[in-house]
Amino acid sequence: MAAVADRSNMHIALGAVAGAITWTAAEYATHRWVLHGPFGKGRLKHLPLGGVHRAHHRAPDATSVAARAAGHVAVAASAAAASIGLSMATSTPLARSAAAAFAAGYSTYEINHWNAHHRPARTQWGERVRERHHRHHFGAPASNLGVTIGFWDQVFGTEAPLQVAA
């Protein structure tokens, strides 16, 4: 029985890591290629998400709590549906763990994004998130596309240097 429990715990851990990594990649890819990139400049720009994103860039501090809540509901529902579907395809908890971590990643993104615009930073990390994101909004819109982490900006060469205090 211990071997089964160990395998189950390993699947949960692997699923959580896979879900978290997948969220950060999806966040970056959506922001870069759908909202700012070639897809965002084509037919997709007329979808509601494109309009919400353009409005957010025009007035970052006017972010709607209702729009953010709707995003949480949509991602949570998608993660639940993915979890159910993947659970039917596999008997391990890996899929459920990955879907839950993906949804948690989205929540982390929303909290960081909201705080970057509406709350003073309380930690050095929070200040860095705010500085990176404000650089994206106010001067380098094709850069610093990852809000949760800057890893993918480094990988794809889209990280803009932060303003250096004189």
C-alpha cells in the first residue's frame, strides 16, 4: 500500500509542476501572440477578450472587478472540465493536479496583475512584478508579457530592462 501511496503522491506533485509550467507558458503565449501579436491584430481583435485587453491598456487603473471575476469563473470551469475529462482518460491524480495547478496559476496571475495596478507593493518581489508590468504598459508594450514570471520573456527575448533610478 505504501508504494501505491508514494506513486499517487508523485503523480500529484508532477501534475502540480506540469500545471504551473503550463499556466506560465499559456499566459505568455496568449499575451504575446493573441493579445499583442499577429492574432490580436487580425480577426481575433474583435472578440470580447481583445476589447477588454485594449481597454485595459488605455486605462490600466480602470480594470473592472466584474471582468476579472468572470475570468476566474471561466478558467475555473475550464480547469474543472479538463480535470473531469483527463480523469476519465487516466486513473492517476496527475491530471486533476495539473488542472488545479493551472487554475491556481491563473489566480496567482490575477492577484499579481490586480496588485500591480491597484495596491502598493509590500515585498521586493511585488515591486519587481509592478515595475516589469508598468514597463509593459508605459513604454514597451511588446515586452514584459509575462506577469506571473519573467522566465518566458527571457527565453523569447522580450524582456525590457527596468528603469534605473538615478
